[in-house]
Amino acid sequence: MIQTKRQTRQRPARPGWAGVCLARRLVGRLTKHTGEPSVSAKVELENIEKSYGATQTLRSASLTIEAGEFMTLVGPSGCGKSTLLRIMAGLQPQSAGEIRIDGTSVDHLRPRERDIAMVFQSYALYPHMSVEQNIGTPLRIRRLPTAARLPVLGRLVPGQRTARRQIQEAVREVADQVEIGHLLPRKPAALSGGQRQRVALARAIIRNPKVFLMDEPLSNLDARLRVTMRGEITSLHRRLGATFIYVTHDQTEAMTMSDRVAVMMDGEIVQCASPQELYTNPQDLRVARFIGSPEINVVSTEETARWTGQPLPDSIAHIAFRPEALDFTPKSAGIGVDARLLRHELLGHDVLVFLQTDQGTEITGRIPAAQWSGLAVADGRIAFTLRPEALLAFAPSGKRAPLPFSPDGMMPADRMLSHAS
Ligand code: ADP
């Protein structure tokens, strides 16, 4: 009941003080938009479940998002991310489980009572209103009596001039923050996709919520603008200090923006960790495959056994390694593999090398472009080594398993490959 508490604190003690208190509240709000960080909240999800008829969309999702954290829910389309976000916002009820904000259950609260602002992919702007009116709407609803909000007659309602001016100033300040101050008189139809998204952000910021929920806010933008907006949303997060919960299917967005990322698959949170931890230490093969571009290489245990000369136990089903684990340096020590070169792609600083093993498995390597030009390719074949510590083992269930061999000294000496330069 955070909202209610705040309102109680700020409620005028006597009716005559209403105007004074309104002005104070607005001044307080303005101060918050002049650099002082807004309040953030801790959000806890405990065993959230959601079923549509017989179909279970969310299975016991539990997650704690710390106050001020930037948490991203990422996963393939249909895994339940938006459903979970909408449940947090109060737009949909969960079938089971509890949501707490700052330790208090909010399950019984309506969306507007949860002190949360939501930004959607579809912007959801009012087409007939100017940018200024769109951004100011949440404040007008909160701060002006119904009659004063009427299109023309509203202007005639006495005693609202100060409130209106302060709302106008707050709108200008927030619009400047997201660099759309010059667009205030325009209608949404006269804006680009990026500008509309900024209006939607400004309309969320002006509410000064403790928690921002963002559902794929950048997916309607072109690739270049997405990169710009990524940076802007992360700096906005730092500036506001609020809790951000962000939904995307794009692992690059998740990895570049977040403090922590919760990877969802089939209605479950499979792993929640920092981007670096997810990349280097995935606990599930689906996470390993979803995170990272190009995708992690996955080979069967039979094939690995051929490379190492050691059979692997039944407790292991797959061995995986990232593209940068392939070492093409001549004479490098490790597990030696010789493969057919399919093609390569120059990415500027790096080169992607696409290979096929004798067992038909396709493998991708990533090396600095400077190294590529010096590589020896004989009869369309190329050799590389893998350091054992770069390998990740996964059980038949897909869960991470300990490496079945000791990284040190696992290789019989005669199988250690030393490339001739
Ligand atoms: P995501 O955001 O990860 O793409 P959603 O949360 O939108 O996934 O949806 C998860 C699953 O729940 C999907 O299979 C979707 O079809 C189903 N779903 C979502 N909303 C409804 C609904 N109102 N009625 C029935 N099924 C739904």
C-alpha cells in the first residue's frame, strides 16, 4: 500500500489547505525532476503461476528485483515474459503466487495503486492529443479535478492556474530530459517511431514511479535507433535511480542494458544472473544457446570423445564452447581438432570462421581479423585447439554438469596438437 501511505502523508489536514498542499506536492515533484533521484522499490515475485484454461503459461516463477536494479526478462517469443510483466503491473491477475513491493503484498491493488509505470512497445499514445497533453495526462488526472480537465470549459474552472502552470513546467522538464522539448505542440502522427517512444517514456517518467515496467519498448525502432535508445534508457535508469524491469526477446538488449538478466523458457525462469555470468557460466543448455551471438557451439559426447581420446560418462550429453574458445594459434596446446573451412565473414575487427568437423558438426570460431590473414588453410582445411577449461558440460536433462575430466592433464600427450607454423 505504498501509494496509499504516501497519499495519507500528503493529504491536507484541513480542507482550506488543499491548494497549498497541491502546490507543495507539485513543487516536490518538480524537485524530483531536477536531478534528485526518485525513490525505487524492491519487487518480489513468489511462485507466480498463470494458466489460461488448461494451458499453464507461467510455472512457479520466483524472482527478487532489488530496489534501483535494472532487471531484464529475456526469452524466446511465447515464453511468458509479457504475462509476468502484466501481472506485476496488475493488468492481469495471477492464478497463484504473491507479488510484493517493498515487502508489502500488492495483489489486491489496482494498477494505478501500485506506484508502477509501464511503457509498451506500441507506445499507447492518445492520437488526438499533442505531445504536451500526452505527457501531462498522468499529472492532470492526479492533480486536477475532473471539471478542470474538460477540453475547453476546463480552463474556466477557477483556482487551477498555478497547478496548470506547474504541470506545464514539469512536462517541459521531462520532455527536455528525453530530448523532445521542441516537439511539445505536435500530434503523435507527426512524430517518428523513436520520438513516439520518447513521448511514452516521458509520460512514464512524469509519474515519478518507484518501478518502471517496459515491454519490448524498442522493438518497433530501426536497428540504429535501437542502439541509441538502449544507451538512453540505461542512462535514464542511472539518473532516476528507480527500479527498471524490462522485457525483451533480444539477448543483445538484455546483455547490454541490465544489471541482471532473468532468462525465461516455457513459462519458467531458468537462470537469473549478471550478463557476464550468464555468458560464461550458463546453468542450462537452453540459456547457453540463447545468450551470445554467434550461438555457442554444441557437440555430442561421441564427437568430443574422438577429439580427446577419452570416452565421456552417460551423465554428460553435450559439450559446448563459445566461438572465441577456438584457438587458431599455431603450436597452441589443448584439444586438437582439424575441420573443413566452409566460409568466413569479416566483421571489421573480428572474423567469423565457419567450420565443419568430419562428423558433420558445424562450428563457428571468432578471431581478430589481423590473425585471420595469417592462418594456414591447406586443402580447405584448418586446425584449431580448444582449451579444456573453455568447455562446458551438460547432462541429458540440459542442466549444467561438472566437466567429466580434469582440465589439467586430461589429454594423453600424443593427442596434444602442436600446429606446424
Ligand atoms: P512472451 O511475452 O514471452 O512472448 P506472452 O507472455 O505474451 O509471451 O505469452 C505466453 C503464452 O501465453 C503464449 O503461448 C500465449 O499464447 C499465451 N497467452 C498470452 N495471453 C493469453 C490469453 N489472454 N489467453 C490465452 N493464452 C494467452
